[in-house]
Amino acid sequence: MSVSVLPRYRPGLRRLHWLTAVLVAVAYVLIEQRNLFPRGSGERAAMMQGHYWTGLAIWLLLWWRLALRAGGATPPITPPLPGWQAGLSRLLHLALYAFLLAMPLLGLATAWTDDKPLYLPFTDFALPALLAPDKDLAHRLEDLHGSIGEAFYWVIGLHIVAALYHHWWRRDDTLRRML
């Protein structure tokens, strides 16, 4: 008796996918909940520092994830997707990767141009700023960072809805490949 095994992403890629998802949620919570604390308070600063470092962790994990993706094939979806769905899937994944790449860098540029130090966790040492303070540029970058972030929460939501659609409606193995 033979047992067919559904092709899945390699364990490292699956772990990085879910770790990235958790870290994106943590970054969102940290930035949205900072307003629970008054401006200038240590608690608010800790929320901001946590947001910065979570974003940088996401950025670093993205490179690890891309290296693992480059080293192996993507497991096929069974049954195969129609061409238009496969194309939309590639576009959505490309957008998600672009988001994970650009947002931490945009956030870092915002902090530096706003003259906000990025302290190494649990120390008084800050990363050296690579951009000169410029309050006008900082405000524009912060607005852009926020707008892109809000737009991509919708894209992330679409990613989740698509996975559930494939699992419950189409009944293919799209979601199971990542579990």
C-alpha cells in the first residue's frame, strides 16, 4: 500500500513564513498601541524601539527566506491553478516580498531623518544614523511608511482570504503546502 505525500515547502521556509507573519503582527501591535502611553514616556519609547527592531528582524529574515527560496523549487499546487490565478498569485507574492523589503528600510529612514536614535536592545548604544536629520523629509517618509503599511494590511488580508478560498472552496493544497 503506497501513501501519497503532498508536496510541501521545506520546513525552514514554512517556519520563516509563520515567524514573519507573527513578527508583522507584533510590529503592527507595537505601533498601534504606542498611543496608550504619553509622548516622551519610557513606555512609548520602548514600543517604538520594539517596532523598529521587529521591522529590522523581518527585513533580515526576508533575506534568509529569499536564500532558501532560491535553493529549491516551489511545490506545485494540486490541482493546478488556472493561468489567471497563477498570475495573480505571483503578483501578490511579489508585492508581499516588496513590502517586507521596503517597509523596514523606509521606517529606518524615517527614524534617522527624524533624529530618533535606534538603540541596541537593552543598551544605551545607538546605531549610527546614515541619513542627516531633516524634519520635512521625516514627515513625508512617515506618511509614506504609514500609507504603504495600511495598504499592505489589505494585501496581507487578501493573502489570507486567498489561502482560505483555496483550502475551503477550491479544495486544493495551496494552504497545506505551508502548514
